[in-house]
Amino acid sequence: MGKLTRREFKKQMNRERMIHAAVQLFSSRPFSEVSIREIAKLADVSPGLIYKYFPDQQHLFMEALIIESKGLYEYLESETDIEMIASRYINYMYKHETLYQMMAYFMLEMNKPSSITDQLRGIINPILTMIESALNLDNKKGTREQAQLFFSSLNGLLITYKNLPGRPEDKNLAHIHTLAKLLVKQLRGT
């Protein structure tokens, strides 16, 4: 790829600042409480400029979520054991509060148009494929539905127990791992 012109470089930097500002704001508050004006102010651009890069706030959110998800894929991608996938997924989501918050807000709050839903599938499908492959390697007939059930169960454990009051963070994490191991045992039929 050739060297960027000054104009292309400026466009790229503006886009990156917008996404970075969106990540900061979307990871700290629900989607419905973040405005384009706030993102623009934090990114030091005009609100109108954001609309030149992204058709709406949801598309900007999805772009930020895609970028934040890349580290998770890299962390999981070489894993083939279903119990290790569960453990690594839990650890990653537990330690990467930004991604965890963004996914939770997105899954629980947003009214998603089909173009956003397609982008969400692009984030989730590689993880589901990893889970499905691990189930197949585990001598089970892993189906997409089993992978979806497993993935949503892991997220449910995180949402339910990650910030459970009255217990130290390390105890909450240990409890989530214990429940995930039980889930794996049930999937394996042992």
C-alpha cells in the first residue's frame, strides 16, 4: 500500500479519533445516553463530520465494537478445547471492561436495524465457529445451536455474576469459572 496523502492521512486520523471517542463513551454509559455531539466534542470534530464517516450513531458504535473485538479473536483463535475457550473468553471479558460494557449495552439496549445485525453476526460468528469446532473435536456432534447456547450461557454468567455485590471480584470470577466448567461437563454429558 502506498504512502497516504496529507488529506487521506487527515481523514484517517479524524476517523480514528471518532472511533476512539465512541469507545470511551460507549463503554462508560448505555448507548441511549451517548450523543453524537458528545462523541464529536471528545474527538474534537464537528458533529456533522461524524455523519460524513458514519450514517448514524449505531454504525459508529458497531465500528467501535468491531475494533474492540479484534483482541478477543486473537486471544481465542488458536484454542480448540471447549473448556479452554470458555475459560479464556471469561478471562478476556472480565479483564477488558470496555468490550464487556459495549457488548452488554449493545445486546441489552439497542434497537438494531438489519445492517447492524449483519455486522453483529460478523463479530459473533467466528466465535461460534470456534465453539462449534471445539464441540466437534470433543467427539460431540456440535451444532450451531449448541454453540449459540454455549456462547449465550457464557455471556449470561458474566452479566449475572461479574459485578455481583457483596463478594470480592476474584471470588466472582472464580464462581463464573466454576459454573462454566459445570456447563462444559453438561455439554460433554459427563
